[in-house]
Amino acid sequence: MAAGNKSYTIVEYFGGDDGYRCGYCKNQTGNFSHGMWSHTMTVQDYQDLIDRGWRRSGKYVYKPIMNKTCCPQYTIRCHVLKFQPSKSHKKILKKMSKFISNGELPKGQDDGEPMDSVCEEAGPREPCRPLEMKCPVVTDLKKETAECPDITEGQTEVPEAAPTGSETPRKDQESSVPDGRTAASAPKAGVGADASRPQCRKAKDLRKERRLQKEQMRQHNDGASPIVSPTPSTPSQTNQAKPLEDFINDSLPENSSHCLEVRLVRSNPPSPQFKASFDASYQVYKLYQMAIHKDPPDKPTESQFRRFLCDSPLEAEYSPDGPEVGYGSFHQQYWLDGRIVAVGVIDILPTCVSSVYLYYHPEFASLSLGSYSALREILFTRQLHKQSPKLSYYYLGFYIYSCPKMRYKGQYRPSDLLCPETYAWVSIERCLPQLENSRYARFNQDPDAGDARLLKDVGRALVLYRRTVMPYAVYSRKRKGSSDEAEVQQYAGLVGQDCAERILLYRA
């Protein structure tokens, strides 16, 4: 929505007092989050919101209550310019290359990780009350604002966070393991001529122990046990700096049995290409939900699909220094021999590509399409970076350490987790030891650090009241006896100063 040349974000805040079902531990009332329904949203506002722990599901935007919810969900981002595919990532790319070349699907089930968002279990995705409000033309309240001379537009953008430190090399893994495993201890001293040396052992036993230690070292790096110190790079490791682009291109050989094409189509507003492929895309989603999530045939309706994965509050925006495709919400469609086999739902934002959801045709589950699509999206982000230098991060949604199946997102490194108290980015290597001790953790090690973007004066928060934009201080004078200050204060603290002074909080 715009007033003159100005675009606004308009939201209705719901609070977060009620618990609901957790999609990870299956607790029926243990999942808690704050929620907002967004009628429209600018990409910069959403960028600022996800950098404070928010995330969208359709037009519903939610933020887990980290110190209260049963499975804390930490925002995770990958530094795409520094990313190097791991051993398991290379294996997945080679598997795809082999399939495209000779046409044979690998046997067995998907051994990759599902790129599923927590969105489906996030809670209500529609307003608690009917919202057929047709947003009117918004007029700025110049005269009323003049009554509060200390209130400004607040259009300052948050400076882009500098990349955080560690780029610790890591070995790869293909699955998570239960907590509590530790590396095998060194052999104890024996009782031979030199008691300080271990007993002689069979070569077979030594090889078995080395394999065990190697496996446990891989598990360490998955976060199931304390992070181990990296070993110095050897010459052979140093020479293995093949970029992701080469691995992707190698997975798409010419003159092969199959043809794989990735198409980007804008979902909001829907482009002609999106409309033309809507039915085919929906059918793949329906098959995916039935096979992977065991939904009954009548549950994944077309309206649910549209509301969950097609509707978006993000406006399409274009900028001279932005990517050619613009900003907003898109579907990245994977076409195999002329039919859709997978769809990645993504948002292109000022400094990142944000993964929303991935679904695929169950027939191709053995191709590890979840992991393959993540690698393709990292490559896509790197391509956008060439057009827009500040766009250099790939957001994988939430990292849930308490759910072993969701730890796979930590494999895309170097990556950071968002501190739930100070909203500072901290390298995942520094976070994992804390998460081993407690599900909820403050990652920022500075005990004096706080929320640098906290709005201290709730009167500066913008509201939309009777088709007019005004600061909350003006609104509260107009609505004498209004009792919603505590709610607005909570909302403003959650969205931060920049968003509170830009986003319009709808007041009926």
C-alpha cells in the first residue's frame, strides 16, 4: 500500500499467549509464538523482521517465544560467498548427475534432508477475526504529527551485519545421532616391557577402531557432541577448492537421458508463467503431502495450497542496485523432461534469499531433492550477488537443535545463528556447545549487550487508524481511555525500532 510514493507494511498483531501443537516433539500445547497477519509488506520490513527472529507462512508472520516454546527455533543463515560443498553435498550432486546421464533412479529412499519449513505448524494462518478489510488509500497525518515534534519518520536502514568470524573446516555427515555420544578414548597403558605403551593389538581391531573414531568425528560436527578442534589443512585438502558452480554444472551433463531445467516464476503478484503452471504445481504438492506427511487425499486442498505457499504479503519491488528479477516472493520450479518434479518457495530480499518451503514428487524422493534444491538456491543467491553485492546470505529458516532431524541445516557452512536476546549473529560453531547444555541459549557472550534496536518510546510506533497514518502517541490522545498500550508496547519490542517506526499497526 502506498501514500503518494511511500510503501507501507500493514499488520494486525495477535500476541502469543496460547500454546499449540509442536510439529517436532508432537507436544499438543508446548509450541508458543507471537503472530501477526500482514495485509501487505515491503521487502525491507520483512528483511528486518527475519533478522529479529520472525518468519512468514503465507501472509501470517510469526516469531517463536524462544524461552517458553518446547522446541526453540533459531534463525540460521549461510554465507554463500564462502560456502564450499561438503562430501555429502558432492555425493548428492553426483547422484543427480548420474540420474540425468543414464536415466536410472537410485535405489532406496531419500538419504538427504527435507527442506521443510516449520511454517505448517506455526499456528493460525488467518486473522482470529474475519478480515475482509479492503485497505483504503492511506493519508499521512502531517498536521497531527506536528503536535509531536520529537517523532520522526524513522526510515534509517539497519546496517548490514558484517560476516562473523570462524570458518572452521568440517567433515560431513549424512544423519543426526542421539545426544550423549563421545569419541572413543585412546587405548590404556598395557603391562608389557614398557607399561607406558598400549598393548599390541590385531590390525583388524585397529582398523575397526579407526572407522569408529572417524564416524564419531563426523557426528561431532553435526552438533551431537562438543565441537572438536579442526585439523590443519593438508595439501590435498587445499587443492580441493572446486567451486559450487562447477559441481552444479557437472550434475547437468549434455546429451544425456534426461533434461533438468530450473525456472524462476514470480508468485506474488502471480506472473503468467506461474498461472500457467499452477495446476501442475498443485498436483505435485498434493502428492508430496500425501506421501511424505501422510495427509488424506482431501486435505491438501487447492485453497490451502494457495494460502500456504502462493499467497504472500511481500510486494514486488525493483531497485537500480537490486537483482534484475526484482525482490519479492517466487517459486523456483524444477522441470524434468517437461514436467514439474519439485518446487522451492523462496523470498528474494535486500540482503538474502530466504527459503520458505520445498516440496517434490514422491517418485523422485531418492534423488535427495531437499538437499539438492538447497544447493541450487545457494548457487542462485551467489548469482544474484553479482547483480546486487549486498545480497550475500541464504536463510534456511529455523535451526532446531532439540530435534535431531532438523540439525541438517547446520551442514551448510559457514553459517550463523541469531541470538534470541540481542539479535546479533554468532557463528554456529560457537553456539553448539551452549545448545548441548540447554535447549534455550543466549549466544551473545557479552553480558552487557542488549537489544540495540529496541524502541524505547512506544509513542513513536506508527498505527493505521480510520484510514490515517499516525504515531501511537497521537492515536492514544484521540482514543482517550484506550487500554491497548501494553499490547502495542509488546508488539513494538518484538519488531524493533526500525519496523515499529515504519510498519502500520492496524487499529480498528
